[in-house]
Amino acid sequence: MEQQIARYFELKQLLKQAEEEVDRLKAELLAAYEAPGTYVNDEYKLMISVQERRDYDDNRLYNALPDKDVWRLLSKADTTKITGLVKLSILNEHILDGTYEVRHIPQIRISKK
């Protein structure tokens, strides 16, 4: 059992180091290739895209809701729940204007040619 514990600890350390290196490489790639698009070299294809994420403010969202009973469905500003309520037509997009900040998150995908 001691060997499994030691191996588990070792692998967790390696995983942490690998994640740190991936983060560093991602930052370097994003610095070198700032614009979204596809970049191809001899062996690899790099695709950079931007994902929009909304960060809702609880207070602004609560004040914007036409029916305060809807807040019971949310209980806090959960993006997934809000999206679901918009799709069900319980909430309207124009009501949500001004209740969130939009973040642009760059995404990287690399594949072999």
C-alpha cells in the first residue's frame, strides 16, 4: 500500500507540473498569435477561437427581474439556469441587459495534420 501512496503522490506532482507548463505554453502561444484564426505549420494545426462568458451580478439581476418569484428559480446568478430560463421564454434577453459583464476567453486547439 505504501508504494501506491507514493506513486499517487508522485503522479499528482507530475500532473501539477504538466498543468503549469501547459498554462505557460498557452500564454506564449496567445502572445505570439493574438488574433483568432487557424495557423498551420508542417506538422500541426493551431486553432484559436474566443468564447464569450457572462458574469452576472446578483443584485443587478434581482432588480431587473419583472417577477421576483423568478428569483426563487435562480437563487443566485447561475449562467446555466439563466440560459435555460431564456430558452423556456420565462426570461427575455433584453431584461438581462446591464446585469452582466462579458468576458472573452481565448480557446486553443492543436491537432496533428
